[in-house]
Amino acid sequence: MIQPAPATPAAGGRRLIVAALGAVLVGVAAGAVWAWLAHPALWEARDGGLVLTEAAARGRFSVVVVFVLIGVIVSVVGGWLVVRLVPDAGWLAVPLVAMLTVLAAVVAWRVGIVLGPPDPSSVSGVTNGDRVPSELAIDSVAPFLVWPIFGLAGVIGATWSDGRRVSERSEPRPLP
């Protein structure tokens, strides 16, 4: 059986660049899906200003939930794919997946902000009773941490399903 030649440092660098570009593309797609699926809070125009009612404030939370759910799906699949496509990465798959998922999360966040509605205060021509959607926003670091955590869950799942774990206990050897 013919063994493949060992990877050269240049090949490793190319694979890293391809992985980073893949993470950027996944982030762009995830950001577009986030902007499409998220239903932001609706500000209501009253007395020359914008008011966010308590009922409408749920939209702010749902925007974050949609971002997190997209991150869970994208990251688990991404972590699993990295282990499958680069089986010789070994333990380096862990920091690689963590970096790639954070990159994808940041790109998704920025794309979602660009594709989502503008800042409500920048909308002109609003009269009393009009509803203006809030911009897509992530207010804390925690939603971004979900992406690498579930990326690592994908790595663990792929490693476990690949048989790289100890699957059987070894039989004790008889004493001489």
C-alpha cells in the first residue's frame, strides 16, 4: 500500500489559510441567516421620541437567542468537519476549531449588523404610532463564547465517533 508523503510546512500553511477562508465564508452565511431569522425589538414613536415597550423588549433577547442557536449548529458541524477533514491534526484541532469558530462568530455578528435594520434613532420621517425595528445587537461576550464551546463539542463528538477512544478494556494478563 502506498503511503502519502508527509505534509510539508507550506501545505500546513495553505490548509490553515483555507480553513480561515472557510470560517469567514461560514460567518458571512451565518450572519445573513441571523439577519433573516432574527426579529428585533420594535421601538414605537411617541411624542417626538422612540419608546421601547416591555412587550417589545423581548425582541432584543430573541435576537441574541437566534445568534446563539445559529452558532451552536454552525460550530458543532464545523468542529466535526475539521476533525474529519484534517485527521492528522491531533490535539491541534482543539485550538484550531476554537480560533475558527471565534472568527466565524465575529464575521457573522458584523454581517448581521450590516444586513439588519439600522439604528432606530437614524430613521427619519417617523410619526406617532410608527414602529421602528431595533438594530441587531449582541450586548455581551457570552454569546460569542458559545461558538467555540460547541465547536469543541463537535471535535469531541467526531473524535469519539471515529474510534479514537479506548473502546474496550484490555484483559488482565495472567500472573506468571
